[in-house]
Amino acid sequence: MTMKTSARFAHTIASAVRVLLGLLLLGMVALNVANAICRYVFGVVLTGADEVLVFSMIWMVMVGMILATIDRRHIALDFLVTRAGPRQRAALTILHHAVLTGACAYAAIYCWAFVARVAAIGQTSMALGVPMAIPHAALLVGFAGTTIASALLLAADVAQLVRAKQPA
């Protein structure tokens, strides 16, 4: 598989995930509206609707964090970057991705341990009985995925900086 084909494949996957996240958000809005109508108009409570909404939001945010990292669209304080020259900007980007990689790897390791403990004790949610390892696994997936994405960006940024140093 060539680099161009790999990039196109990754872009297609990311686009599909964005569509799925959008559909999930629309489903969450529909569930929230249905829950409100049932509760305030008919006096019926949709058991577990709040749990589904919270768990879905956690998964959306964590998967979205991976996509934001891939697209280099994290919220950032860029007052230094905008005032820096090209080489300093590259160095700041490398520092950013190094810190992001380290912090997310650290978080992923501890999320792994926590999810394993929650799964081992068999903890479930109160309304639906969902194994709590599932919503907590969103944190593991998000941090691990962001670690991988930021490490790949870090490698690409370092390679680009090295290529820029070499005489033409």
C-alpha cells in the first residue's frame, strides 16, 4: 500500500467516523427530546435514557479527541506560535506533540488499570445494568488513540524538521 493510498484510506475512515459521531449526536438529541416529552407530557420516565446520554457523550468526546488530534485541531494557545519563525514554530509543534504523547500515554496506562479493575469486580450501571467497563473504556480508547496519533504526528514533524535542515 503506497503512502498516498494509506492517507486516502485513513481520510475515508476518519470521515466515516465523523458521520457516525454526527448520527450518534442526532440520536442523542432525539432520545433527550423523547425523554422530556415522555416525562413532562405523559408522566412516564424512560429508564436509563440519562445513562445512555452520558455514556454516549463520553464516547463521542473521546473518539472526537482522536480525530481532533489527527487533524491538528486541538484548542491551543497560539500566541507563541503566531509570533515565532518557521523553525521555532516547528520546534513548538514538536514540543506540543511530545507533551501530548507523553500525557496521553500516561493517562492510557492508568485507564487500562482502572478499566481492568472495574471489569474484574463486575460493576454495572444503576439503571440499565451496563457493565461500567464499557463507558470507562472510552477513556482508554480516547487516550490510547490520541497517544498513537500524536506520536505519529511527532515523528512526521521531526522528519520534516530534519529534511528542512538538510541542504538541497
